[in-house]
Amino acid sequence: MRRILVSACLLGEPVRFDGGARTLAHPALARWASEGRLVRFCPECAAGLPTPRPAAEIAPGDDADAVLDGRGAIRDRDGADRTAAFLAAARLALATAQAHGCAFALLADRSPSCGVRRVHAGRFDGTLRAGMGVTAALLVRHGVRVFAETEIDALAARLAE
Ligand code: SF4
């Protein structure tokens, strides 16, 4: 059984920083759920961050690898350094993926944790830039193949191989 770690907000859980969800409607999700493939997980909640919580972004000039390597920071809208919590979130996600044998992850793009293709640029003005969140980057470092929610069809194709 090839399991998939899934951002909990994509499955309708209201765990985003603003207290909402980012529900992904796709027939593959129901099929995978019935097959027992899905491992739902919110890294930030698991690390003890409250919901709702201030928006946080990887600092301008830093990226997920810099954060993972201790050279970068994640700050919230108020300027507070939240790096330690986001690193803990990433480690918990990795531990969960490994405990459940997840070879794949389906993650909510643009998040400083779960982003796969793009993240916010660190200025809290809605600007996006190419890059990953720290959870996604740590999963990749450990061999988990990560897909943004917009890439669910590509994930389905990989599972069918
Ligand atoms: S940390 Fe990931 S799962 Fe949790 S709300 Fe943010 S994008 Fe969704």
C-alpha cells in the first residue's frame, strides 16, 4: 500500500492560519480515502501553533533550505521569529510520513510549511515566489515525493504506475 501524507486543510479541516480550510474537491481523494491511503496531517497544528494564528512567511532572501540548515528564518506578521515552531512542524510531518510509510505527499501550495512550488515572498503583501515550505523541503530531503494540490492528477498517474 503506497500511502500519501495529505495537508489536513486540503481535506476540509479548518486548520489554516485564518481558521479556514482549503478543501480540495477531486474524485481521487475519495477513492484514496476508501483505500486507506490517506494520512491527514497539519504540521503547524501538530507543532502546537494555535488556530487561528498570525500569518507567517519565510523571510525575504531566505528559502526553505536555509531555514532547515539554520541560516534562515520564518517570521509572523508581527515580526516574531517562529522558526523553531516551523522546524518542529516539519520534523513531526517527516516522522509521521515515515511511521505510516508514506512515499508521497499531497500538500497545500503557498504555505511556509506545505508549499511545493510557490511560497509567499516574506513581505506580507501577497507576493509569491518560487520555492518550497520547510515541511515539503524536509520531506523531499528524505525521499518523499511531494505534489502540490494542483498536481493531484500527476500524483494519480504516479500511483497507477
Ligand atoms: S500547515 Fe499545511 S496542513 Fe496545516 S493549515 Fe498550513 S497548509 Fe494546511
